[in-house]
Amino acid sequence: MVTTRRRQQQEEGKRKREETLNTICNSIRKRGKTLSSTLTNDIVLEILSKVRDVEDLIRFKFACKSWYTLLCEPFFINMHLNQSISNNNFAFMVYYYYFNTHIYSIDCDISSSSFKLNRAVKINTPFKTPFRIYCSCNGIFLVCVSYKLRRICMWNPSTGEHKDLSDELPKISKLPSPWYSLGYDLSRDDYKVIIKYYNKDTRSDAYVYSMRTNSCKRLQDVPYIIYGVVYPPCISFDSGIFLNGAIHWLGNHIYEFLLRIVSFDLANDEFKDLQLPDVLFDNESKRLGVFEECLCIYHFNEDIRYIDMFMMKEYGVKESWTKLFSINVDIQLEFVHMLNFKVICITNNGKLLVQWNHKDLALYDPKHGGQKCGNIKIDGLTKRLSEYRSISTYVKSLVSLGANTSLI
């Protein structure tokens, strides 16, 4: 019965999409019969989905009613998002690590042979008070606007939309040392916020907020310690790595202190774990990442001053861990741990853009012994951000939060 109803819903959604496309194409053909009369519905959709600049698509919304309808359709928003991800159409977000008053976006083309960053552009934000950025997923950022009140918001800087979660998370401000993560559940087309915290008796609990249902549920007695809420000083405290429908952190089981990868399955709201390669059994400096759509881990080898990168080629299979390359540490770290090392992105020709000490940017070539092949400068930043900053990649998207754009 459920399968039949779901099939009917899918067929109804397909019919509505086809009607929308027909309306769009008929509108285009009326305006310019010479060229557009030869375009099929699929071609029109393909062209619009490949427009890189989200700001242009937002302006296109106001060209006519049919364009507005198309560009607001969830199927088109997801199609444009998938095109951007597959084509590596990423931008950089530059911000102060803790609370911010100014943030900047930088467009870049990682597919070109000569990597170069455009000038940083200041982003207008809807926040009247300093705010902290935790993480992002599909162009949506998770932001804490007030540290004392822990006012958590979801924000799309490309569209200007934001959603205040204060009413949905009434108890979060009173939680001890919470940690926040954001991910996407493809099976339900749902964005979820994970709030992990530890009680006074060391029990670990979590909250899961669903944007689709606009509700929050509690998960009690989670049997994992995540490094980020409680962590050794040598382990990076990222807000999690989103991949394969799950969020990943470094951590351990509460009864087994062996370092492992802790994951949260967004479809089933369930914590699991993945094993690290045997050579990385200790708690030395490590950081998780993503390489070629596979989970990877960076390990700082203090003895030989190299950073080794391992990739899990088959997700969930311990035996598939493979060492890919090493990076020569040719500069002095302020502190000997992975908090000061971050791979920002990997270009199409295989070079790594790395950030050191929260400020320095450099390109490294793993194909030639992991040697540095150039420094990268960012123009247009304030003095404070030039001296100390965080940088993360994000994809500009039309993903809607169903919320407003007013100041909060």
C-alpha cells in the first residue's frame, strides 16, 4: 500500500514537472521563435541548471511568472545543486574562527591549470550581532548568533534566507558544552541538525532537528565520545564531515578507548562507527576530510615531519584504506597538531590547497613528493582576517529554507 502511494506521488510529481517545463518553453518560444523554437524542454532545463552564478538565477526569477515557477521548483533546485557539485563549482567562505561581524566569499575555478582566487567580496548577513559559523551543507550554513543564548540559525548566504531554530530547540541554550553538525537526508529530502552534548554523569545524549517536520527529538545514551565536544588537543574538532548520507567525526566508544570514526546515519537517525587503518591506532594528530567523494584522514607524522593521507576507497570497508600520498611539512607549525592544518580543496589537476596556522595558504603537489609549489594570496580581506581566519568551501545553491530575509 505504501509502495503504491509513493509511486502515485512520484508520477504526480513527474506530471507537474512536465507541465512546468512546457509552460516555460512555450513562454520562451513566444518571446523569440527563431532560436528557442528549436529547443526542447530538456535542453532549456539543462541550460538553466548549468548557470553557475546563483545571483543570476535569482534575477531570472523576475523575468516572468513561468521562470519564477521553474526556479522555485525543488526538482530544479536539486538539479542545479547536483550540477554545481559535479562540476566543482565551489566558492570559499572566509571568516574569523570564533564570533564574526564580517565574512567574505571568494569565487574560484579549481578546474583551471593555473589556480587563482578572485578578490574577496564581503557578504551581507541578516545578523545584527556577532555570530559563529559551525559548518555548511549544500550551501546552507549552521550559525550560532548568540553565544550566551546559543541562538541557532540555518542560513543560505546565496539567497539571503535564514531560519531561526530557537523555538524548535527550546532546551539547547541550557545544554552543557553542545556541539553542532548539519547534514542532508536524501531519502526524505530533509536537512537535519545534530546537537551532541555530555551530561554531568558523563552520559552522552543528542538532539536531532528535522527541517522537513520542523521538529526535534532526543537520542539518549549515545555510546560514543566525539572529539569536538570532549577531545584530545591533537585531534581536530571539526563539526563533522558529511558524506554518503552520514556525518563523520573522530571519536571512540565509551567502553573502548580505541580511536575510530563515529558516524551518524541521517536516514535512520542512528550512530555507528568505522574502523581506521591499523597504522593509525594512536591518538596522534589527525583530521578527517573528503577526497574524490571518499572518506579520508590526514595524519601528522611527527617523526619525519610529513602529513600522510589515507583514503577509504570502499565506504565502510576497513581493508580498503589506502595511503595515497604525503605532504612535506616545510614550515613551523604554531602548535604540533592538526588544528593548524586543513586541506581546503583539491584542484582538478590533483594539487592540494592547504591552510596553515589559520592564515597561510599554499598549493602542494602530491605527484612530486608532496612539495609546496606556491603560496596563495587573498586580496580584499580586513587586517584581522588576514592575520587569523578560517576558510571553508561551499557550493552556492538555491536551496530554500522557507523562511524570511529580515534582520535578526
